[in-house]
Amino acid sequence: QQVDTGRPHSCQQCGGSFASSSDLETHKCLSHEDKKYACDFCEKRFTRLSAKRKHERLHTGERPYRCTQCGRTFDRILSLKVHKRSHTGEKPYRCDRCESCFKFPSQYRQHQRVHTGEKPYTCDQCGKSFSHSGHYRQHQRIHTGEKPYTCDQCGKSFTQSSNFRQHQQTHTGEKPYTCQLCGKNFTNSSNHREHQRIHTGVKPYRCDDCGKSFSNSSHYKEHQHIHTGEKPYICEQCGKSFSNSSNYRQHKRIHTGERPYRCDQCGKSFSKLSHYKDHQRIHTGEKPYRCDQCGKSFSKPNRHREHQRIHTGEKPYACTLCGKSFTQQGALRLHKRTHTGERPYWCDFCGKSFKHPSTYQQHQRIHTGEKPYWCDLCKRNFARSFQLKTHRCVRTEQSSSTVSSQPDPSEEAKVEDEL
């Protein structure tokens, strides 16, 4: 029989293999020895007296092992040893591939599946597979609807204990995890670890298909959907599907009308955080995106990218009907209407339709009488921006002619001296 190099210790009775001799001995006791020690509280039996005593602490609540640093107690000495690592920071289990370190051997084994892609836990109902048994159990609650963790303060229920604990901190305000480099505080250790990678630049999750690396596993997993084509996030209202959860959440706001990002200066609200940040620059005047070739600056990254195409000549958006290319996707959409004849913007007052939203908005002012463009000098208002520009040019020419027709006082003084 070929021996597994990762599990060199074999059981002579059943042929099972194990990574260490202690695991082998435990297996022998549990599987092949008589269970002569019975629990005094239930019908469970054990091969070892020590195992019986450990088990009985579940009934008695006895926790004889106490941490001298924080006072926390445990029912097993091994649990105390592992707990002490939270004070010392010790992480003895190190990954050879990405150098991530772990406190527990179970965490190390689960992490290895990130690199190997192994997903041994499969859902019987939908066929979805998982690398962690805990994630598998949590997933099962989607089908059963079970939410076993309930908040005593607000009654909100959760399917995951980690989400429940994080929620508890919204009531207490507790943020126990502090970054030693910048002082930022976090409610959970995973967010703290991910934040640390901003300072270290570590990106341990690498895509085998394209080589792109990520600092956190959730971004890596969602990136994988680009290659697989999987879109697991489905809108219940319209059926549209998405490859990542953030786009799915943003889409849902179309149906709910939710705009959670509100500008403190003007009160305008936004459904997307990126749109809110872009809007803030209207008030601050910030233009962080600068063209290296001509020095022009922009407040939005997409405007900067579009501007770059003026220099490169790139026109990535091509019409499939006539072959004409454009620098902007929006320009291609408008162009396609010349082929389809589509006029999606309808006037509610007169029924006239338009291809372009700007033309539609200008037409609306005929009915509403709105004149949003006004002259700083004479306070006259105009319905269109080009009318204001024309007006300013006329005023500039009139001012120039008026100035040139007036006599120069210095010239008159010279004439008077000559006389």
C-alpha cells in the first residue's frame, strides 16, 4: 500500500492514514478501543477517563483553566493555550505560498484551499460547493431560513455568529482592533487585517487565469466570476444578475429609490458612493486627475480617461452597423439612434420626441419658461447657453467700440500744451 507523504502514520486495523502520531493514537482510542467510561449526565461513552471529564464539563459548566491576563476561563487547557495567542500575537502556522500566518491548524488547512481551489462541502439542494464547513452550514440557512442569532436590544436576527457579534458593536460602539500605523479602529479582526495590507501592500490572493492580485479574499472570489461568467447575485424584482455584490446592492436602489449618500453642503443625495465623491469636488474645486501631456485637470476619472483619447487617438467604441468609432460609449449610443431612428425622450406637453437628452431639456424650457443662464453684467436671462455666449460677445464688442470712440485725456493735454 502506497503511503501518503502528507499523512505518514497508518492505522494497522483499518488502513486509515494520519498526519501525526498523536492523531493516530486518538483515532485508535475513538474507533478501536472499548468505551468503558460512561458520562454521569448522559448516555455518551468514552475510551479515556480524561475525555469523559472534559465532556462532563459541558453539563456542569466547569471552566477550570483561567487566563492570568484577562481573566477569561476555559473548559480545556488547549483552549487556554490557543487563547493566549490573542495576547502574544503568536501565529505558528505559516502558509508556504503567500506567507499568511494563522493561530489555529484548522484555519491553516482551510486557507490552503484558497490556493488549491478545493471545495469539499457541497450543498444537496443547489449544488454550490464550499471550502469551509462553517460557510457550508451558513449557506444551508439560506434554504432553511434559519437565523439563530438574535439581538436582545433591537430584535434583529442573523444567520452568522460573526455578523451578530459585529452588529452588537453598533449598540456598544466598541472598536477593539486598532491599526498601529495610522490609529484607525475596527469592529472586527478581518477588516483590521485587510486594512493592514494598505500599509504593507500585501496582496496574497492571486488569480491563476490573469495574474491579478487582491488584498482580500472576497474581491478575489468576485473577480473569479469574470472568468467563469458566473453571476450569482440576482435581483428579485427584475431578474437582472450581477457578478459582484456591490453592483447588486447599487442596482437594488433603482427599485427602492434609496439614496444613502447625502451632500451636507447642498442636500443632494446619491445612490452610489463614487457619484457622491465626484459631486463633492464641485464644492471643493478639487481636480485630482491630471493629464501628463497637456496638464489639464479633471474632477472625475472617466473624464480624464476620455480626455486621454484626444492625445492617443484611441476610439474604442465602434458602431457595428457602419464602422464609425467614438472615444465615448455615450457618443456611440447616441450615434446608433441615427440608424434605428429611436427617439426615447418624449415631451409631456406637446408629444414631440428627441434623440438627445440635452435637446429634450432645451425644448422643455419652451413650455416651462425656464432661463437658467444669466449675464453677470446686465442680469439678463437666457434659455440656452449659446444665447448667453452670443450676448456676451456682443456686449464685449460694444464696450470696445465705446472705449475707442472716447477722447484720451492725455492726448488732449499734449495739444493744449502745444497751443
